Amino acid sequence: MRINIPPRGVLAVAPVLAALAHSWRVEVRHREHYATLQDGGRPFVFLLWHDALLPLLWHHRQEGVVILVSEARDGRYLAEYASHLGYGMVTGSSTRGGVRALLGAVKALQSGTPVAVTPDGPQGPRRVMKPGALSAAQRAGVPVLPIHAGASRAWRLGSWDRFMIPKPLARVVICYGAPFEVEPGEAGLQRGVLRAESAMAELAREMPWDDAAEPTG
């Protein structure tokens, strides 16, 4: 996303985003997958695509989740807004500070905190799975929870991810996939990546509209 304001300036529009989000008509599907992990008291890795961040950040606000954010300018926008919504931060990405980010995510998981990761961030390619999130889950010995969101009407930014901003009064569907464990070893990690790809594709197919719209300015 290219936004020509200082990162802290994002907080100036937070009330507008809150009013927008309160207007959405939210439908949650397969919540039992999330409830099972919550009831079991285990930390886990939220796995979500970068373009669906906004409604998912809003839906899980003030739940003590830690998110992995990029050190780049776009990541600082996300960090400012997510902090405002009650999220903790682990800084780094596959391109900058990757080892530190992975270790930070594992440490948070081992302390009992859920961690949210966008495996196609911070620069894409869009909806292409990178293994970092699965590696963190594997090292920490925690499950992975796929999650996705779509909207009946949305603005799409002209960015690499086609970032989605649901319009006022839009119907927003939030869908959870079945949690799964990443088996040990390199082969286990590879199987985990394939399972994650399959799970995220299935969630995208659950959307009752085309949520991969062409970007608009």
C-alpha cells in the first residue's frame, strides 16, 4: 500500500475505520475451529492472506494476538493501526529481519500467545505461500488456524495484494479452516505448506462472490 502520510498519521483515520467497520454485516463460518483452540487454551498461528487483513484485524481486536509486521514503511502503518486495536508486534519479514521475526514469533507462541502471519507478505507475490509461518508453528509445536475474509462490496487498492476495504454496509464473511499441526523435519514442513495452500484455497472458494477482484485506485 502506498499512503503519503506519516505512519502515526494512520491513527487520525482510526475513528473513520471504526465507523466503517461497525457498519459491516458480519457472518462467521466454521467458528467451531477457532473455539476448539480457544477452549483448549493452546496458542496457535493465524494464517491469513495480506489482502484480507483489515476485516480480520477488526474482528479479532483486543484479543491479545501478536502479529508479524514488516520493517518497511507499509509495515509501520500496519503496526500503528494494529497496536491501536490491541495487537502485539513482532517485527521482520522474509526480506528484512527474517530470522529475528521467526524467533520472535516462536517465543510469543511458546509463551502462550497466538500469532497472526500473512504468508504472502510483505511484498508478495499475492496469495503465494511462504514457509515462515509454518516453520514458526513447527518449531513452537503449535497448530495452524487458516482464516480468510471476503466482502460483498469493497474497494481494492492498486497495490500488489489488492488490499480490500469493505464498503459501508457491506456483507463481510469471515471463515475459519480446520486447524492442523506441522509435522517435524523438512518433509513435515513441506507437507505443512501444501496443506496450508489447500486450506486457504478452500476458504477462498467458500466466499459467495469473487474476492480476487482486479485492483482499483
